[in-house]
Amino acid sequence: MAEKFNNYRFADYKEQVIYLLRKVTTVSVETMKIIQEMKSP
């Protein structure tokens, strides 16, 4: 029965998760920089 379920283990996807978090963080920071530049005259 347990074989039918895909047990998600964070350790199996650690590198991909770190990569995606880094990418999202970078985009967020860059977006904030652009917004600040647009606000300044």
C-alpha cells in the first residue's frame, strides 16, 4: 500500500529548492531596486 504513494523528501530536492529560492530572492531584490529608481526624480 505505501508503495503507491510518492513520499516527498526535502533532502531529495535540496539543491533545486535552494536554486529556486535564490532565483526568486534575486528577482525580488532587483524589482525593488527598479521601483526605487522609478520613484526618485
